[in-house]
Amino acid sequence: MQAIALRAGTAWTVAILDGTDPTVEKRGAAVGLVFESLRPKGYKRESFAGRKAHELDKERIGTLISFAENSMRQLGVPGVGIALIDHGKVVYEGGLGVKELGKPERVDENTVFMAASNTKGMTTLLLSELVDQEKLKWDQPVIEVYPSFKLGNADTTKKVLVKHLICACTGLPRQDLEWLFEYKSATPASELALLGTMQPTSKFGEAFQYSNLMAAAAGYIGGHIVHPDQELGAAYDAAMQEMIFDPVGMKSTTFDYAKALAGNHASPHGDDVDGNPKVSSMDINYSIVPARPAGAVWTSAADLSRYVQLELSQGKLPNGKQLVSAENLLMRRSPQVQLGEDSSYGMGLITDHTYGVQVVSHGGSMSGFKSNWWALPEYGVGAVLLTNSDNGGMMEGPFERRLLEVLFDGKPEAEAEIASRAAAHKAALAKDRERLVIPAALEVVSGLAKHYSSKELGELEVHSSNNGTVFDLGEWKSTVASRKNDDGTMSFITIDPGADGFEFVVGERGGKKVLTIRDGQHEYTFTEGA
């Protein structure tokens, strides 16, 4: 059971949700729809429908930049890449803050960040071009263009059309731990094979369920069509470079981590257990490389603004050339499944009408990096926000709101929302910290085995010293804290920025020590000496 406070303007509603984690995860969009419909008595949502947008002049740009700077201070975000577009033209691009704490180098418009799931919309742009070239059809069964495509359910496999590959509507749940934990030997081919082991947990088209591996399949299939003789990853990389990045003018955008990290790049950051921002490990961010069409792109504010310009121009480049037809670019925005009362998910894009105007957007999240972009097609307005901190995710919604306030003389709610989020975050960290024992309690650590194994998630080594206890998963590792749970069980929680937040519950099965970890709908067991 969970109590949730819902904010509507300056008013609040409290709702109580009673359900199991798997059910809530599976029905998240439906739960969100219910919660969004709950509003305080007398509250009327502000609408900007029919209003004329102000020009993003020097003063209004300054207001948005000041808002971003203030948000960074309150949330502890070290660096931000930002771009603003008005009437289809870039009117501001630059950077705020530093690339890495403790170092003087400032973020600029060409600093690259991991944009994570914003890769998905770029991937569907590639598919749009292939539809234009009549190499694909949106309503074509995937097995016709890539016969080896397979899900864990044969009936669902047959139903999946090209347009469903990034629709989050096929019933496949996230199931992210399998690629986050065990990626050292993973390849694009092995990630597609992993899809064949995954079962839908809701009916086709019934619920929004986000699947990164399905998005990866979309990109690899598209790349294979362009370069059928190349390895799947190389084919996708080449297709994206030739058909998206080069023609759009995204000069710094890349899937090459070594290239990104050797140049003008931002480093990831996260809070430690005491709420202090720290540089994060990059290790876990390499997990997305084998599934890179879902989220491995590095890009800058300058480059991402060009992508948003293409969205606003309905596929036309600045030189007047039509890179992709308006029809197929817009198909990506067609609702495939509802997200909430006023929003829907298309193909790697979200369309929202909460405030009476259409906003097309998408976000991205990897460890230590959060990103978002927004486009208001009716007004030719767009914005890009790239951050090098986990806390950057708390900037996104308020930044969108502040943009709308500036454009349409909206009620000033965004500043209060940032303050509220910052306070709630600090309070939550403090509450969680009270229950953690650091270093992990010796009496609990002494009961651990030295080695555990999971069929799905790989090997786990336990290393203890006077400095604390470390769980080493091979691909990445973290110091752990111990915690006594309300039901009497004990857990170990990873606490190093970049690998924090994973909970392992101590137990015993069949006479062997085990550690159990869960995501929304799945449970995995690490068994002693297995």
C-alpha cells in the first residue's frame, strides 16, 4: 500500500494505492490515468488553447536560462546543455555549469551527454526513411522483413507489425535487469535472442509497457535492411550515420563511447547516501551498448536542436531538402497506446495535450544522465535539455511548464514545483538514510557466502574489508549498506553513485544461502556456490 500526493497547480490531493508491485508495474499507465483524473474540488486546469505564443526574445530566453540555473542549484545538477528554438530557428544554444565536479571545464553547446532513450525517436526516424523507400511498411508483420524475430509468445510474435516495435504496446514488460547485469559478452544478436525468452504479461495493445529490447530490435532490423551483409550493430551504426546524423548535421552525435569520452563530454553524477552530489561510475552505462538503438546515443545541445528542428519542419532540412516525408515522420506520433488522460505513446515519441496545446517530446535516462526535448509543432517552438546528473530528471517537467508559462503568460507554477521536488528528494534521502547501516552490519555480512550465481543475471562476488562490503557483479560493482526490513528480513542496498539503488534480500532456499532481487514484475535469485 502506498500513499501518493498529487499536485494540481497550488492544490494537493492525496490518494492511497493498494496493489502488488507486479500489478502496479503492469498497469502503470492505467493507474496514472486514474490519478490524473483526481483533482481538488474547484480546481480547473489551465489551458493555453487558442492563445498566441510570445516570441522567444532576449528577455524570455533569459528567463528560461535563469530558471534552469536556479533549478540546477536547488537540485544539485552540475551541468546542463540547453537549446531553444522559435519559429523553427535556433535562438539559443549553450551550456550551464561544469562537465565534472571538481574540474573547471564548462559545459557548452557542443558538449556531448548520453541522451539515453532519446535514441528511440531517432531510430524510428530511420524506419520512416525506409518506409519512404518502400523497403518497409508500417503495417507489415516483422517476421516478413526479419524472419528470425521471435518473442517468448508465438501468438504475439505473429501479431507484431513494424509500427509496434517501439510502441510499448505489445505486452512485453521492461525486464531490464537481464541486460543491466549481464552485458560483458552480449551482442546485438544475443539481445535479439533474449527477446525470444520474454513473455508478455498483458494482452497485445492492452497496456503501456516499456521494452528496451523491443526498441533495440527495431533499430537492428532497420540497419539490417540497409546493410544486410554487416553485423547487426555495425549495420545499425552505419545506417544511422548515413541516413540521420550526417544529413541532419549532427556532427558530434555518436554511439562510439571511446570517441565521446575522448572529446568534449560531460561526466555522470549522482547523490551519495547523504545527498551529496558525486561523480558516478560509467560502468553500468555500457550495458546499453549491445541494445544501443534503445538508448546509447551521445549528443550535444547543438546537435539535438537540429533533430528537433527536423521534427518541427515535418522532415525538411534547412537547405529545403525533404529528408523524410511528412506523412511518415508524423506516423511516429500516431497514438499506439494511452499513457494518461491527455497523453499517448507513438513510436519513440510522446504526444501530450495537458495544457490545451500539442507538445511532442521524449525523455532519456541512464546512470548519471537525464535528457528531454520538446516540440510545439503549432508554434514552431522547441527546447532541448541535457543534464549530467540523476537529479536532472527532476528538472524536466518543471522546465516544460516554465517554457509554456513564458510562451503563453501562464500562471507561475514551475518555480514552486522545483522547490517542492528538491525538498521532497532531500526528505526521502534522509528518511532512507536513517534505516541504512554503513558500513554494512558485520553480523549480517558474516552470514553471507563469498560467491553467488544467477542463471539470468550472472555471478556475484562478496568482498569485505574494514572499509565495508562490496558486491561485485563482474560488469560493475558497488559498496552495499545493510537494512532491516519491516517484515524482519534483511537487505543489502547498493549505494555507490552510478550503481545505487539495487536491493538484495537475504534468504535461504533448499539449504543454500540466496540473495533475491526484484524488478517490477520479475524475481531473480542468486544462489550460494551455484
